[in-house]
Amino acid sequence: MWKKLQGKYPASSDTSSQIISEEVLTFFSGGPRQTEQNVAGFAAFVAGMACLVGIDFSAKLLASLAKSFEDAYMKEDSISLRNLTLLLSYLCIFGVCSSDLIYDFLIMLSKRLMEMDVSTILTILQCCGMKLRGDDPASMKDFISSVQNRVNELKFPSGSTTPGQPKINNKRMEFMLETIIDIKNNKRRVKEDPVPHTRIKKWLQKLRVEDILLRGLKWSKLLDPHKKGQWWLSGDVVSETDNIKEVASTIDREVLEAQKLLQIAAAQRMNTDTRRAIFCIIMSGEDYMDAYEKLLGLGLPGKQDREIMRVLVDCCLQEKVFNKYYTALASKLCSLDKNHKFTLQYCLWDHFKELDSMELHRSMNLARFVAEMLASFTLSLAVLKTVELSDPKQLSAKRVMHFRMLFEAVLELSDALVWNIFTRIAGIPELESLRNGLGFFIKQYVVNDNKVFSAKFKVARKALENVAGVLM
């Protein structure tokens, strides 16, 4: 397509960008049912064009896509709806738009939840559901709540206790709900990128696709006929700056908050500029994605980025009550760069050495942190290979208490998660002593004290013998 249009229109002109957008969307709106591979190729083309031409290209295309979707919805054109939905999903996968736009779109669909909405939701979840969950688990919970509320409204209309007969395929509805719950419970395995997708992502990284990521967009904004100027940027910022006093007050508050954070950082022995900067970003992040993006923005040279994980874990341990924010941020960082994972392992090993002198709330937070990292499969039980779990002489009261809290948190998970967590270290020769230690410790100090965990321990013990590595 690019070669076809390149001779007719200059690459940098608005006209060229508009023509290309129209050609792409016409192909998906009026064409036959597209394969995912074909859709992925077009999404990569759009992402590459945005990197070369500018973020306005992808923003305007998304607005046209939203309009095309609504037109197809009114016509009940299921093929066009599926094609456009797949294109939107792959634009998210390849970094053109962030997951918050997809979540906003899903919430909108869930409030209607007609036959075509269910089909569209399924298309999105099957294409990028696990990515959405990984990007923002909290928004996934909000979406699930919205779907469940709407399903209940359809089943029991107007507060009636008698089930109604919604005009929708019940089997398809049930399949959608099962898919959502599987994603929520991490039962669906993340699809490995096929070779072409991996190459596309590497190519886009070279083009610095992260610079054209559209954040904060709403589906309603894409459909707004009165959009003006650079509407894809945060319009709220412009309106807020109209009030000079409010802006000045905001700046004053931010300065005071920064000063307080620096004081806390000093109290927490953040004794270098790098550690203080990391600390302030982690503690002031609006959410884990906000902190993640700001930490990447630091651009720490050499080995200084190793400080990120050490500061993060220390912040987690300082909390009076365990906060999953830190595990979400740690998992996201580990998924970005394996060096963060290595640093985290060494950091945890250092803390394991200090258990005998560690305060109770820090020990509890550390146990919960490790359990959450195991449950998300960011770390495996191999992280405990430096710990002696089978020698009672080396197991002080504090160490027993710590690892008992850790394994109780793990055994409280579903059977499938327990099986998969313990299976990850099955059949590895160099981890035989660890497997023996785990079996001894859990039986002696967890199951004997609390018979509730007996059934889960049987699952764990079988998983440790699961040499084939078959996952649930």
C-alpha cells in the first residue's frame, strides 16, 4: 500500500496521511473477514508510519477507526466489527495506544452488552486479554464488575427475582464470562509472540515506538465531533492552566510534597542522588504504571539501574501494611529487563540473611512480597535455593515464622496456581535439595500446625514430582 501511495502523495503531507488512513479503514470495514496475521501486519504499518510521520497520524486514524466501528455497529456488520476490533487490539499490542483506551472501550461495551458487544469483548480478550491484565489489573477488576452487574440486570430485569430472557446467545455469554474469569485468575497462558510479531516489536523498538504511545484517550473523545487542536494530548492541562492561582497553588503543594518525600528518603537512608530520585518516584507514583514510566525516564547509566529494585523492596518492607503496588511494579520491571530480575533475586537473598534481626512487620511484608512474585510467575521457587529449609538447627524461630508465612500465602492460592508454582522447579537436578527442603519444611512447620493446608500440600508434593512439567 505504501508503495502504491508514495508516488501520488508526499510522505510528509497531511493529505497523504489522511489517504492512507482511509485506505486502511476501508479495507477493514468493507473487506472480507481478516486473519490475525494480516491485521497484525496492518497494525505494524500504522505504528511504523506514526513513528516516521508523527503521533497525530495514529491519533487521527484511531478517531476514524472509532467512527467506522460505530457505523458498522449501527449496520450490524459483524465481519467489519471483528476486523476493526482486531486492528484496535493489535494497535495496543504494538504500542500505538495504551491499555486504558481498550479498558474504556470494554467498559462502554459491557454497559450495553448486546450480542455484538459480547462478540467484540471476546475478540479483544482472546487477542490481548492477558496483556490488558498485566498492564492494569485494577482496571480489569473494574471491567469484570461492570460486566457482572450488566449480566445480572439482563437476567433479572427491573429488580425482578425471576430470570428474564435477554436477547442474547446465553452460551456465548457464558463463554465470555468464563474467558474473563480465566484471565482474572491467570488461568489462561500468555500466548507467545509468533516469530513475525517478535520481529515487528524489535523493529518498532528501533523506531522508538514508545515515543508515540497515546495515553489517556477515551472512546468518547475519539467520537467527539468537536475535537480541536491537538486533542490527543491532555486537554485537561490546558483548561487548568487558565486559572493562575490554582496553578500556583498546585505547584506549591507539589513542592511541599517533594520536600516531605526527600525528608522521608533521608530518614530511610537513601544516601545517594540516584536512590533519592528512585525513592521519590516510587512513593509518589499515581499507580504502578505511572511509577514504571517515570523510572524508565530516569535513564540511569551503567549499573545504577540496579538501585531500582533495592529501593523498591526496601520501600515495600517499610510499609506498616503490605501493599501489592510494589509487586505490580516489580513484575512490570522484571518483564522489561531480565537484569531487574537478577537484581531482585540477589536483593532477596541479602534480606533472607537478615531474617534473625529483622523487625516483624518487615518480615511479614517480605514473605507476602515473595509469595506474590511467585504467584505472578515473575520468580520461581528457585529463589529459595540459598535458604536451608531441611536443617532444624539452622531454622531459628524467626526464620521458621517467616517462611511459614510465605508458604501459607502460597498454599492459600488455587490448586492450579499451587501446582504450576511447584512444577516450575520439578525435574531440575540442581534443585533436588531445594525440593527436599520444601517438602520437609511445609510438612513440619505448616501442615502439622494447620491441617487446613493438607490438601494443598498434597498438590504441591505431586507437582514437585511432575518431571514432565505439565501445567494446569
